[in-house]
Amino acid sequence: LSNREELLARIRAQMHEKRYQHTLGVAQSARELAERYGADPDKAELAGLLHDYCKCWPVEKMFEILVRHDMPTELLEGEKELWHAFAGAIVIQYDLGVTDPDILQAVRYHTTGRAGMSLLEKVVCVADYIEPNRSFPGVEKIRALADKDLDAALALALGGTIQFLIEKQKTVYPLTLTAYNDLVSRKG
Ligand code: DGI
Ligand code: FE
Ligand code: FE
Ligand code: FE
């Protein structure tokens, strides 16, 4: 992909309009968070643009990609909502030629998080929660915290997701729990 227009067109072709607007919002929020916390703003914006690349693909297609790349059984047998992050990291590498490991990891872990997240991973994960088009109970508090303390914002966001999943009696993916525990146990 030789230029930005081409990249945006390619991304836009993978999803419906609302998801594309969300994507642009995450890219912008990720750039702002990167500038605020000293991550690479260009990488943050690109990771934001790419983070939901596979989100609207048929689950069969994502499943096939995950199987072909030997993803763990717990992922394949678990919640399909998580697949787009892991499949996305593979697809942007093989279809779009993205090689930067920081960007690939930021896409891979944007949904679940993980213990020991990099600054860029945190930036993209938080941007996904707070981008301007997002509205859910508690988003304003996460937005306000994101301006002061990125880890605290991420802990609040992941904690809210865990609570939401428990209320719905859905499985909580182990990485999500370890991400949350890691953030709250480091807190000073
Ligand atoms: O792709 P987005 O909608 O922008 O946001 P996302 O990738 O952060 O989350 C997608 C969905 O995944 C969201 O509805 C919550 C769900 N989710 C996040 N962590 C977990 C999870 N679902 C399960 N079952 N387990 C998790 O640990
Ligand atoms: Fe996502
Ligand atoms: Fe969709
Ligand atoms: Fe997203």
C-alpha cells in the first residue's frame, strides 16, 4: 500500500460505515494518547486504523486463519468476539505487509489485553474504549482518567468489561484477567 488514501480505502472495504467511523475515532484517540504519554504517535494512529480490520469478517473466515496459525484451543473454543483481534494481527501482516511487531501486538491484544502490556498496547486498548463515538455507562469516567493516568483508565475499562461479562454469564478470557490483575497490583 503506497499511500494513506489507499490504506483507508482498503480498511473501509472490510467493514460497514459505523465500524469505519469507530476505526477513525480510535486512530485519532490513539494518536492523542501517544502524544500525551510518550508513545510513537504514528504507530499509535496506524495501529488504531488497523485494530478492527477483521471485525466484520465472517467468523468462519477468522476461524480458518486462527487454525492455520496454530492459535490456542482456549481461543478457538472460546468467545468469537475475541477472534478479530488475533486474526486481525495475522491478516494485516500477511495481506497488508505490516511488519512492525509493536503494531502487530497492539492489534493482537486490543480486546483482551495481557499482563505486561507495552505502552502502545495500552494506548490502543484505551483508545478503543474512549474514542468519541463510543457511549456506554462509565465511558466519561474512563475518558477523564485517560487524561491523567493511562494504567488507571485501562484498569477501570477492563474491570468494567469483566463485570459486564460476569453479569451476562459469559466467559472471561484468561488474558483479560491477568491484564486486569497486573494493572491493579502495580498501582502505587
Ligand atoms: O471490537 P470492538 O467492539 O471495538 O471492541 P473490543 O475489541 O474491545 O471488544 C469486542 C468484544 O469483546 C466486547 O463486546 C467485549 C468482548 N470481550 C472483551 N474481553 C473479553 C470479551 N469477551 C469475552 N467473552 N471474554 C473476554 O475476556
Ligand atoms: Fe475490536
Ligand atoms: Fe460489524
Ligand atoms: Fe474497536
